[in-house]
Amino acid sequence: MIVALLLFAVGGLAMASTSALIGRALNVNAVRERAARVAATQIEILAAGCRDAASGRRNSLQIDSEWSVARPDAHRIDITESVSYSTTGGRRTDSYHAVVNCP
């Protein structure tokens, strides 16, 4: 009986530590997903106002967003978007790139 209780306690502790790791990973994934949505939204906004698009930056909650707009020719814009956010392993930056035809 004592051995069974010991094994049950060890198993419970292992499950508790694993659930804490999974919880942290889910939190990081949620922030990463939000950062990707911020980047996609900003690229859509710049594409919608193609002729007036300009470089800039914004801070939204835990996410820093910075974008640059280049004009390779009169009918296109080249957008580079970088989003930075904190993770358990430190600060992470993801970059996105889009070339948009202006109507």
C-alpha cells in the first residue's frame, strides 16, 4: 500500500510539472499568434492605402510593431513588417514581407 501511494505521489508530481511547462508554452504561443495577427493587420492596412503607405511603428500591449515601406516602382509597394515580443527564453522578433500591387 505504501509503495502504491509513493508511486501515485511521484506520478502526480510529474503531471503537475508537465502541466506547468505546457501552460508556459501555450502562453508563448498565444503571444506569438497575437503578434502574427498584428503584423497581418498592419500589412492589410498598408495595402488598402497603397498610395499613401508610409513607414512607422506602434506598441500594442506586449508587442512592438515596426514596418517599412519601399516603392520599387509606381505600381507596387514593398512592405517589411517586424514584430517583437517577450518569451520565456527572451525577446523574439518575427519578420514578414509582402509586395503589394497598387491599383
